[in-house]
Amino acid sequence: MKTEFSRMADSTASDWQIIMQEQMAFIGKLPDRILAHMELLNGDYGGFPVDRLQHCLQTAERAAEAGEDDEYVVCALLHDIGDTLGSTNHADVGAAILQPFVSEANHWMVKHHAILQGYHFFHHLGMDRNMRDALKDHEHYQHTEDFVEKYDNPAFDANAPELSLTLFEPLVRKVFSEPKRSLYKAALDNN
């Protein structure tokens, strides 16, 4: 079903009932779209010892094995999802996807992980490896540094067993089942 207006200003409450019904169905399929998008990282090595998907899976597995909660593990899994569409700002893209569904601490972690990870390689690119120092006073800095050091940094193991995205599918579905923070949260809660 679709509406008939040609300008948003001409829409009615009745139109928005139709739109919200369709939107709720669309939002319900978000986990499927996220999982499909993660598959785009399969086989994309970008010069690394493992492909981008295995890196993400290794990062998530390390977090899960360490006892991190489901939301954190999903953030670990999706931290580099932005590599495909945001090749020069991947952390921002990943953080934008996760923001409505995760805590502020986990959102900040994904958004800033690339800067903290840069400590390990920025100097090889002629960049300032200490760029992260500008963030040290932020309340979520240590949370992010722990993520990088424990899970992201060591997750390039070409000798590790190959992992499957299906291992984390239930967690992705759980975390993306209901937004915590969204401009549209009140409207979504009413539908």
C-alpha cells in the first residue's frame, strides 16, 4: 500500500499511518540487510592477512569469549562494517548504523576505534600515531582503548579457524530488535 501525496507538506495523519505500517516492516528486516552487508567484506583482504569479514568475526569472537555482553559483541562484529561505503571514514559509518541501538559508550567506542587503533600504524603512513591523545580525557576513552587492545588489534590471525557469520546472527537480531535512541523512537514505540 502507498500514499498519494506529492509533497511532504500535503501528507495527512492517514498517510502516516500507512507509512508507519510499512516502515515497521522495513525496520524489522534491518538485521537481514546488516548481515547481507557484512557478507560484502568476505574475500576483501585489502592487503591484510585475513579478509575484512574474518577480522570482524575474530574481533567479535574474542569479545564473546571474554564475556562481553551481547551489545558489545555486536559492536565488535560491526565495528568495520563501514569499510565498504565509508572507505575513508569507516568508523563513522559503523557508528551511525549502531547509534540508535547501543549505549553511548559502545557508540563512542565504534566511532573512535580507528583513531585509537591508529597508534599501531599511523607512523608508518606519515601520520601522528599519538592522535588518540586528544581524546584521552573523554569518559569512554578507556572503554575504547580496551576494545582496541583486547579485541580489534589481535584479530588479524591468518592461522585462526575460519568463522561463520551465522554464529552471531541471533545477537544481531537481538540488538537490532528495538532502538534505544532515535529521533523516531516515540513514533516507533506507538506502532
